[in-house]
Amino acid sequence: MGLPVRIENLRLRLAAAWHERAVSLKAASFAFVGLINTAVDATIFFLLLGFATSSLIVANVGAWLIAVTGSYVMNSFTTFSAETGGKLRLKDYAGFVGSGIVAVTATTITVVVAAKFMPVWAAKGIAILVSFVVNFSITHFVVFRPKRERADVR
């Protein structure tokens, strides 16, 4: 039994990008933007956590909400500038936020579970790594596909 068409198309895009080494360059750029974004995220996270009424979940989601918009703008103009043409689009932003929702869900689960076994700062560090892998994969292969694969770009 074969893979569904969408999964097979994703697999083919992954293989082609790997052979072209485009993934490693974009991952490096995404990581650099991510360093800036991580500083914003962590700062807001610990500020919110400092409020007596903030839980880990509220602090993590609140920090993410602030950081995701800055990340979208920076990645649209740097990492994925060829795909976006240097333009911000509501459809791309929605997709970026959607990928971020998957990532923030993964990081929230990670930080809550990991915090039971280690200090919160270490749990947050692990959650950041999980976020990078999840978010880059979805962003690169789904949200900002090359123009030749995008039906909305002509």
C-alpha cells in the first residue's frame, strides 16, 4: 500500500531539498532568527512567570504569542525571502502561526513534563530545541514552499 499523495509529495520535496543542500542553509538562517526570537521568548516567559498568578502554561503561551509575529517578519525577509518575494502575506502569516501552534503545543507539553524532572530553565531549554525541529520542518516544507510549488504565486 502506497503513501497518501500529500505525504508522498512531502517526502519527495524533503529528498530534493536534502540533495540540493538548501535545507542546511535555511536551517542556519532560521536558527539565527530563532536565537533572536528565543531571547524575546525567554525574556517574556520569565517576566510572565514572575507574576504570582502566571502558570507555566500562561507564561509559555504568552511569550510565544509575542515572539511568533517577530519571527514571521524576520523569516519572511531573510530565511524565506526567495519564497515570499520579501512581502508579508496574511495567508503566509496564518500558515506560520499554524505551524507555531503545533510547535507551541509541543513546547508546552515538553516544558510541563520536563519541569517535573529538572529545573524550569533546563525544561525550557529542551522545549526550545523541540520547537526548532517542529517549527522549521513545517515552515520550510509546508508554509514557505518554493514558488514553483505554490499555486497562489504566479
